[in-house]
Amino acid sequence: MLPKIALTIIIITIVVILFRKSGSLKKFQKSSGDDNAVEMKKDPVCGLYVEDTTSHKVKLDEEVYSFCSKKCRDEFIALKKK
Ligand SMILES: [Zn+2]
């Protein structure tokens, strides 16, 4: 019969392996989700690339434009109104 300590070590090893597997899976899912989140859009005014999460956006002709700043957004709107 196995000593109790050996059995305890085996159980701990199994638990650690299972924990690591689920942990690495979660990490992978999180990192792939982050990749989708950082989509870059080109500022049509100054040509800079800005993150799609920017608050400086304007929807025009069913298309959403992203800007680096409020200044660029206002400039774009002014140009389109002409
Ligand atoms: Zn800009």
C-alpha cells in the first residue's frame, strides 16, 4: 500500500496540471481577444493611425471615420460640409 504522503503528492500534481491547463487556455483566449480590440484606423485629415477605440469618430455616408483629435474631426466635418 502506498504511504499517504505519496498519494497526497500525486493528487497535488494532478490538480496543478489541470489548473495550469485551464489557466493557459484562459490566457490564450484573452490575448486573442485583445488582438481583435486594437484595430487601427487611418485619420483622413492628418494621416495618422489611431486605435479604433478612439472617442473622436464621425459617421458619414454609412462609413465611420476615426480621428486622432477633436481638431482633426472638426476639420473633416468642415471640409465635408463645403
Ligand atoms: Zn489627426
